[in-house]
Amino acid sequence: MILSIESSCDDSSIAITQIKNSKLIFHKKISQEINHSKYGGVVPELAARLHAKALPNILEECTQYFKNLKAVAVTNEPGLCVSLVEGVSMAKALSISLQIPILPINHLKGHVYSLFIDNSKTLFPMLVLLVSGGHTQLLHVQSYDDIEVLASTLDDSFGESFDKVAKMLGLGYPGGPIVEKHALNGDEKKFAFTVPLLKTSKLAFSYSGLKNQVRLAIQKYPQNRDDICASFQHVAIKHLIHKLKKVLQEKSFKNFAIVGGASANQYLRSEMQNLCDTNKMELHVAKMQFCSDNAAMIGRCAVDAYNLKRFVSLSDISINSRANF
């Protein structure tokens, strides 16, 4: 078995995954959302202190599996440095005490593998849209090692823009599910926000301009928050679809997936299903409990890393807060 640790931001999580069949044996996550909500976003130093308390508590529930462990996997990039170091420190301690090797895992790659938790088979090649609080990327994934970034955000990420809109409206944190809930009661055509980068052929994403349009609307019509949420969500997702269509005009794909915390948005899933139906693609999504950051996805990714023997020494494992693939 592999013990995996995730602490890249504000979720403390540990999982146990069986190597031979990728079966998830144990998984627990402790969220810090309540602790950070009053600040309107994640406070790095607070997150680190909470990880230092939560991770050992979860680990105590895993001692029965120690005798079966063949490796310890840990998220080492990207993320908040002070949060990553808590998980990496625990992984090093386990490596020394249990005499097992370490597998460093890229957090973004973990989100891709969230699609295959409890499944020993992958579906590569596939087109993957990664949408989270920190990243918006369109990926062509052909294998564990072969991941091409086709497009990324020039500024704010998709998930981050939802958090900022929620904050401007005084709705609370995290913003994604709150904005989505308010959008259900709003008119998505009420505000004619401009789709970002609509008149450029550049394959990229951008949400800073849309966020500013929302800010101006809030100043003028503060009472129309449901309509603002609905209109913002509609255009934010329309922007993703516009850029996806450009890619699909050049190349066809059999499999398409959306991953990351923001992939839990039901409106997004519905619109992406329509896009897949039009382009004869099969849509793949992770189970709702595995969309946000979790150690189960790190463990599933670690199974492939283990089979590829991607072990590193204690001195060679590094933390990279801004890593890509």
C-alpha cells in the first residue's frame, strides 16, 4: 500500500491506496474553510498551523496499515510553501521511521488522477480542463509523463474569480458554491457582461476584466446580487467554452474531462456535457467528494509513480510553490 499526504493549501488529508488494484483503502480530510472564512480567503500562516495539528491526528488512524506500506507519497508542488512543508516533513519522518521510499507528487497531476480513484485503468489520451481556485488550464494528457499545457490563465483563475465575486458581494467564503447557489435564483441575461478575449485568437483564459465588470455592476445595482451571480457565472463558463471550441476545431478527442475544485459546479458540468454531445466526446468527471483537494487523488497518482519508480532521496525532495507540470 501507499500512504499519501495532501497539504498544498487549506485541506489536511491522508489516504491509503492499494498498489495492485488502485483501491482506496482509507481516506480522511479535514477542511479549514470555517477557520479562513472570516478573512475572506486562505491565510497561509494559519493554514500551516492547522496542518501541523490535523495531519498527526489523521495519521493516528492509519497505524494499522503501516506494516503494509511500500512507499509514502506527498504533494510537494505547487501550493503554499508553508502548507506544503507540513506534508513533506511528515513524509520524510515516515520514510525514515518505516524505512520506505518517498514519491513526490505534483498537485495538478493529482487532480487529473482524481478521475481514476478506485480504478486501476486510465483513459489517456484525453483533453482535460483543470479549474480550481489557483489554476485554469487546458491540458492534453497522453500519459503520466506526457502532459501538454494548451492554455492557461493570464491572471485570475476560474475558481478564484468566483471567490472574488462572492467577496465583493459580501456573500462569504469559499465563493464557488455560494455564487452558484445565488445564480439559481437569478437571470443570467440580466447583465450583458463581455466574454473575455472574445475577439482574439489567443488560446488563453482571463478573468480580471470580467471581475471588474462585476464590480461596476455591484456598485450600480447592489440589490441585484442573484442576477449578478447568474450573469457572471454564465459568461465565466461561456469564456471556457469559447476557447475549447477553438481547440476542437483543430483536433478531435474521444475523451474530455473537467477536474479541480470548481469542476463541482453543476452549471459548468451541464454546459460541458452539451459541448461533448456536439463534438461526440465522452465527458469524465471525478466524484463530487474528490473534486476539491484530497489525498485520495494523490494516492491514485502515486500508484503510477510507484510503478514507474519515481522515488527520490530525502535530500532531493523539494518544494516548488509555482510549479506546473
